[in-house]
Amino acid sequence: MPATDSPCAVVLAAGKGTRMKSELPKVLCPVVDRPMIHFVLDALSAAGIERKIVVVGYQADLVRQELSGRKDPIEFVEQTEQLGTGHAVQMCRDALMTQAGPTIVVAGDSPLIQSDSLKTLLDHFAKTQPSLLMGTLKKDDPTGLGRIVRDEDGNFIGIVEHKDATPEQLAITEVNMSTYLFQTPDLLSSLEQISNDNAQGEYYLTDCPALLRKSGKAVDALPVLKPCEALSINNPQELQIVDETMRSMGYA
């Protein structure tokens, strides 16, 4: 595969992580004695993704400094105001204009992301060539997470947030895990259409699937993620759970 067609990753790492009760930016909080973002970048490298764009914001210089010692080259884009996930990726527009291959968007605070899950996603994308392929998870207890709604033939229809879901939709166990693999031109065009007309006044990446479908593009979701990849880190207690899980999995 020529370098120009190689996949690229956008890693969202701008957040403060207020509930972490730490002075550090969230992605620098340590798991297994190492800032968590390193595990995300390592998984991307292991999946064959060489080009990585890290979106920094809160204490951007600290994140830059921490990642400057890595062997793999990292590009940085700054999000000066935290106006949502869609806005964070919008900041990468110039960097992505030359990106011919697909772009995967992942969260920098997901250290349990697995390289084999990413590889499966990339392989399926290469075979089926949709506009967008989301990595999803079937979860026994999907409480609080966005549900993946499909039609009777199993085709993706959309994401419904927990608070907006009907009783039927609440019974769905397939959930959105914020792992998105886009054809780069389709990512850029859908980013132009998202609005901040919502309660938070933010631009959400989760609006992109519906916008792409509305314009007749193929959007799919593949439940390839493992239960460990669903462990979120929003407070010190969850950080400890992830740390213990990673140690038990042999990360230490």
C-alpha cells in the first residue's frame, strides 16, 4: 500500500478531565506507571498506523513534552477552546487535506484499546470501503452509552444516546465506543455540516454518521471491540480499576 493511502489516526487529547482531581491533563494520568496516552499510541503503531495527529488543548505543552521522547513521529494540532469532539477534529482540517488514505479517530484516554481490534476494523474497511465504519461493542449492561440502531436487515441507522432512547432502543446491547474510521474526504465534508445546536453548545463527532447517511453515503458499524475496551476513565476510582485490569492482562 503506498504511503499516501496508509491510514492516519487522530487522537483526541485536549480535555482537562476535571473529575480526575489531578493537575495533569487527563491523557497524562498514569496507568501501569505510564501516562495513559502512550498505550493508545502504541496500539495504533501495532495496528500499522504510522501517521498520528494528537489534538492537544489543556496544558498542551506538557503533552507535547511527554510525547517528544517517542520513537514514532507525532504531529500536534491545538484546540484552544474545548468545544466538543467534532470541533477537535475540525482543528485537524489542514493536516488532513493531504491524507488520501482513511482516518481513524480515537480517544486519547482509552489505554485498553487493542491493536487487533483496530486491525480487524481496518481490514473490514479496506474490503467494504464505506464512508464510515464505527468500532462498536456488545455489552451486557449498556446503561449510559449510545445505542447502535439497525433496521430489520441489520443495516446501521444511527446512534441514539441513552437519555434519548425509547424503551425498545434501551434494550439494544450494541453500543458506540467513539472509535470511527472514515474515508478522509467524507470526514472533512461531514465536519463542515455539524452544528452546535444542542444543550451543551458543542460540536459532536457523533453527528457525522447521520449526516453521511442523509447524503446517501454508506455507514456501517462492526462490533469488534472487547469488553476491556469499554472500561472508561472518568474519575480516580475508574483509573484504579483500569490500572488493575491492565496489570492483570500483563501490561506491567
